[in-house]
Amino acid sequence: MATLDQCRAALDRLAQNLSSADGNVRSAAAFNRSLSCRITDLDVTFLGRLSHGAIQDVASVPGPPPHKAEIRLSMAGDDLVDLVDGKLNFAKAWGSGRVKLEAGLRDLLRLRTLL
């Protein structure tokens, strides 16, 4: 089971990957939306903003998210680490229910380039 520090490090790597991305990936991430990532097995939620091609202002809170973010992810810590490390395919994890993603239709269409 991934630790809180490993999950935070994975989110930091994801933020770095987004900020250094080029082309379609960078333009897909260039919108301004609130973001939450619930780590189910650790009972913690990371909150932040997807803005200007980067994940900013990341903080963690215990339990479920205190408010409904515009883009909401939910998964186990190991799955977050594996997704960021490229060991887990997002589409397969989402299709099997290991990863949950909730967002508006327009956001989902833009996020498909990222994920």
C-alpha cells in the first residue's frame, strides 16, 4: 500500500509532467478548474487547481473532499503511483472501476488528451 508521502510525490511528478508538456497535452491542461483526488485506502483527499498547464496549490485533507471540485478523481494510493509512473493504463483502470473520474462533459473531452 502506497504511503501518503508516496502519493504526494506522485502528484508532484504529475504536476511537473504537465508543466513541462508540449503540444496537445499542454493545451489540454491549460484550463482553470478545481481538482480533487481522493485516495480511498488512506482516507485522504488532495485538493488543488489545474491551471495554466500545471497542478497548483496542492493540499491534503483527511477524509472525503470538503467541497465538490470541478474535476474529481478517486482511487487507491498504489493506483495513483502506478498511473503516474506509467505502469497502469488510465483507460483500463477507469473501465474496470479502479479509477473513478467525474467532471463535466466538456472537461472530460479535454482531459482525454491528458489521460
